[in-house]
Amino acid sequence: MSVNGHFANMGEKPTKEQYERGIQVINENQEFNPTLPNYLSFEKVSPAGFNYHLISVFGSQSTGKSTLLNYLFGTEFGVMAEDDRRQTTKGIWMSKNKKSHAVTDSKTMADNILVMDVEGTDGRERGEDQDFERKSALFALATSEVLIVNIWEHQVGLYQGANMGLLKVVFEVNLELFLKDKKSNPRSLLFFVIRDHLGTTPLANLRNTLIQDLTRIWSGLNKPPGLEKSKIGDYFDFAFAALPHKILQPDRFVSEVEKLGSRFREGFRDPRRDAFKSDQESDGVFLSEYHRRIPADGFSIYAQQVWDQIVNNKDLDLPTQQELMAQFRCDEISREVLEGFDETIIPFENKQAEGTRLGQLEVLGGLGAAMRTARMKTVKAFETEASRYHKGVYARKKGELESKIDGRLKVLFQGQLSAAHKSGVKDFSDAVSAAVKAGQKKGASYDFAEIVDREKKNALSKYDKEARGVLVEGAPWSSYKQEMSLYQKDLNEVSGRLRREEMRRLATRVERWVRSRLGELVGLEFNALGSGRGGSGAPETGERGSETEIWDRIWNVFIKTVQEAERRFTDRAKSFDASPGEVDVGLWRLRRKSWGVLRAKIDEEMMEGNLLLKLRENFEDKFRYDEAGVPRIWRPTDDIEGIYTKARESTLTLIPLLSRFQSSHTSTPPPLDDWIGNAPPEATPADEEDLTPIGGVDEEEGKSLEEEMLILSDAKKQDVTTRFKKTADGVYVEAKRSAIGGMTQ
Ligand code: GDP
Ligand code: MG
């Protein structure tokens, strides 16, 4: 800080020495000191809210103003050396009352009194700059509760004197302000301190003289339209005090100043008082109605704005200034409280952003508590600091702050829900699979539906807990109903998928059973061919003639086996809540697959080697054994050729019989198409993906049911016939030989 037109930087740390004499708020170049906030925090006034007071002193040059303030408030404003009558105070200085609690009698001074020492108004040395008088008066009126008017006793009654000029300015300026601010312009106290009071004229008389002068000034004012009838008492209260000569009566001066000092405390308006009769010598001067209602931490910015308007000769509109200040301060407070918010919240935001980036969003521990605390603290801190400002601005800025933090918290909230959703679905799927695996290991039949039910309940309650954990009271998004129902939907989808997988496993098990069962039963049927007389393999018929009904029997065995399999499948599938549609699809697939199993089994039995073996056995059985099943011993007299031919022809009938799977009664293929049925409407493409097409069932195959039932092609039949005949011939030759051999023996 300096007195020659340059202010220290805002950033510099204030020192005790620097502020010993207070701070120059306005310098002689009419510049406002931007470091005022530093001073107010140095003096610990900033956090005081409304608990502070502002006093300005006015008066002619060198009337002992600074001296008075120093005695009253323990300040150290510069005073003129007694032997050098030059102006000392330049611009406007401010200092905090240093005497707050130093008053002797029980009447302690008010807290945080800030005193402004205003450059003398009729400065001989600044005559060229008359407008500073007006500017400083405006500034003082816009800020101060009490204006001390310092005046020599011998100036009282000199109506044309400099003081009266000053008062005229003050009144005019006040009307100017009042025009713009009809609602809130507070009253001010004009406190006349009469110096060098000789005592010959009582204070009461001096007061009357002053009141007459003031009234005269007021009535002589050019009042703006609408305010012509206004009275001085509408705007000002008046108080009067007299002090003895400082140099001639130094002791009395000190004690009277002390008495005067005790009046700078909170006061209350007596309803019977009026503006002029209000003054009781012992009353507190700070009435709440004088207070400008500028919160202490906003005072600097308010004062600066006001001064800028004054200096630039703009209309000073205090309500607007107060709103601007409120905006400025509320923004500042917002930024301050957001710092604390950031400190807590940014680490979570970073973690979540990182998780999203890597595609590994995780549930963040401690997030909910952090969110709630951060919101509560931030809003509370804002309320504490900002609620003193203009109500409308405060409410708007609070809304802005809340929506800012709620917006950020909402992102965190939803991120957490997504993470809980993702991990919940995965955990659910894993838990069900693990339980199924454990059930399979034990071998016992496990209850799939029960597992799903239990794990779903787990998953839902876990999600609910996570979601509830990040609810924040007061935030407008505190609901997760929709997210919960999406989660539930996904769980249902997953459990549907798991159930279908479980159905597949079941289907595979049942198919395996079908394969082994058919392998056994159909094998027996074919083996029975080898006996040539039917046999133990086909107990249902047991007749030789039943060879022709082999396909009827195989079809029946097939149908029965699959029926049993269907029953097993249905029972089990129902136990885990498969829908009727899903069961239908499973059964449909089972029938198709079973047909594939049977077809493969038949193809295996009909492989050339197997078939030839069966034919040969069949033939040998018919040729070598008689009707009673006794082996023949060939004699030369036997009709070997006749028996041979009969047996061979009988066996040869098997080849066309075996070449087609058809009913022995109708010579038509079994009703495979009807039996399998159409694909159920519930079947999905995935259900059909791994199925082998079946002729006559899947039309687009272009293969008829007859073709599906064709077991041996004509060429194959020809080939097998030729080879069988050769084998039979061999057996015949051998028999012939043995007959001759038996004869020679
Ligand atoms: P300011 O210009 O109004 O601030 O006046 P100062 O406080 O600088 O004082 C101007 C001169 O008046 C100084 O020489 C003071 O010693 C002197 N002075 C201060 N108080 C009194 C007083 O009560 N009576 C008289 N006669 N002189 C005083
Ligand atoms: Mg001075």
C-alpha cells in the first residue's frame, strides 16, 4: 500500500506493520484499493456476516477529525503535526476499531466497528477538485450507518459556512440514492460532534441552532418529483455531542471522548422518539435500521462496485449493486465450497471414468457415504455463507449449485448402478452354473428351479443394497425403480438362457439313454435274423414268419423307447419351470435326434460285412438244420440241392425286405413325419441349427419319406445278392463234399 497512487498486489501477504494505520480504500487518484479484502480478513471482519458497523467522518479540513477518531477508536490515522498546517488525510482511509472491549463502564462497544476517515471536504489544497466531496459523500452514504459530522463550536450557526455546503451535498446525494431505492434505502444517523465546546452555550442550544439550519437546508433543496413533500426526518436521525478543547482541557477532552465512545454500541429505537428528539446522551447509536445489510465478506466487492459507479458518474442504483454483489459473492462462495466437494468426489469420478474406459466398471466402496457427506457439507457451507445475500440471487445460485453437484452425483449414482448391474448379472450366472455343477458332481438330481430362485433373490437383494447405498437425500434423482426393473429383466433373460442350457444338458442325457436303449433292442432284432427262425432276440413274435415284420417291430420298439424318453424329459423339464413351449421344443428335438440315432443304428447293422454275415447265418441256419432244429448229416441220397435252393431263396427274400423301412401290412413307410410333427412355434433358429435334415419331414430337403426310408440302394442290393449267392454256393459245395466223404467212409 502506498499513498502515492499505487496499491500493493492482492496476492501479497499482509504484515502487521502494513496495516498499522489501517488501509487507504480510495487514494488521491480516486482509485479503489483492490486489496481491501486482505485487510478485512487480516482484521477478521470478513467472517462476521452482518455483525459489523461502518462509520464515516465528515467535516472541514483540519478540524481534528482524524484526532477524534484516533482517540475514540484507538486508530492511528495520520494527523497533522501541530506546527505544520497541511492536509494529512488523502482520499478515504479505513481502520478497525481497536478499542472494542477497552471501555471502562459496562457499556462495551459493538463488535467490528470499521471507521472511514474521509479527506477534508473543503480542502484548501484541493479546491480544484470539488467533486470529490460529492463522490465521497455518496460513497459514505451507500456504505455507512453513522456519519459523524465534525464541526467547531464557532462554526455552528454560520449557515453559509463550508459545513452547511457539505450537508447540502449529503442531503442531495441521499435523495438521489433514495429515488433509485424506494424500498430498502435505510436511514442513517447524522452524528454532530461539536469541537472546542466552551460550555457557555449549552449543547441544547447548539443543537437547536443546527436543527434550524438543517431544516432550512432541506427546504431549500431541489427535490426530485414525487419527493417534494418529503421531510428530512424521513431519511435521517440526528444525534449531538460536544467535546471540550483538546489542548486547553486535555483531561476533560479524554474523559468526554471516552464517554462518547461508549455510545458506539447496539441501540434500540424508542417508539416515542422522532428524528430530532431521539438523542439521549447515553443511547447506543447503532440501530439495526441503519445497517446496509451488506455481508462482511461481500463488503469489498460491493464498495468497489459502488465506487466504480460513482467515479464513472453513472447513476448509483444500490439495489442493483447489491444484486450484482450478491451474484459475484454467491459465485465466489460456490467456487469455494465446490473445492471441498471436488476433493471428496473427484477421486471417485476418476476411478469410475477409468473403469468405463477399460470396460471394467466396478462397484466403488464408500461412494454413497462420500456422496451424501459431500452434498450435505457443500450445500450447508453455501447456505451459511451465502444466505445473507440478496434472497432472490441466493436462491437462484443455490439452485445452480445444487443442480451442478446433483448432476455430477447423478453420473456417479448411475455409474454405480451400472456396475452393480453388470457384476450382479455375472455373479448370478456364475452362482447358478456353480450350483448346477456341484449338483451334477453329487450325482443326485438337483433342483434347477430352486437354484435359480435362490440366486435370483440373492442377486436382487444385493443390487438393492448397492443402489440404496448410493441414494442421496435431497437429490432429485433419488430413485432406481427403472434401473431395478431393467436389472430384473436381465436376470430373467440370463436365467432363461441358463434354463435353456440346462434343457440341452437334459436333452443330451436323454438322447444318450435313447442311443443305448435302441442300440440294444434294435441290435437284438437284427441278431434274430441270424437264427433264421426268429429267436430269443424277438420275444414278441418268436416266429420264423416274423422275419417279414422286422420293421414293424423296430418301429414299435423305437416309438416305445422314445415315448419313455419323452416322459423322462418332460418330468425333469417341468421340475425346473420350463415353459410348455420350451418343453415342446425339447420333445420335438428329441424325436428328431432319436430318429437320427435309429437311422445310424440301422445303417451300422446294414453295413455290407454285417449284412452278409447275417444273410449267411440265416441261410446256414435254414440249410444246415432241419425243421426241429437238429443239424443235418448229409448223405448222398439227401436232396441237398433242393434244400439248398429252398434255403437260399428264403434268405434272398430278406434283401428286398431289409432294403426298405416299411410296414409289412401296408408296404408304406412308417408315419415318421406325423410322428415328429411340425416345429413348435417356440422353436428359435438356434434350436434348429444343429439338427440333421430328415427326408419327408423337412420338405425343403427335396427328399421324400420313401427316400429317407431307403436302406439299400438297387446297386447295393445287386451287389449283396451276388456276394451272398457266392457264399451260399460255397456252403452248398462243402455240404455236397461232406455227403460224398461220409459215403466213402
Ligand atoms: P483533520 O484534518 O480534521 O483530520 O485534523 P487533524 O486530526 O489532523 O488535526 C488538525 C490539527 O488540529 C492538529 O494540529 C491537531 O493537533 C489539532 N487538534 C486536534 N484536535 C483538536 C481539538 O479538539 N481542538 C483544537 N483546537 N485543535 C485540535
Ligand atoms: Mg485527517
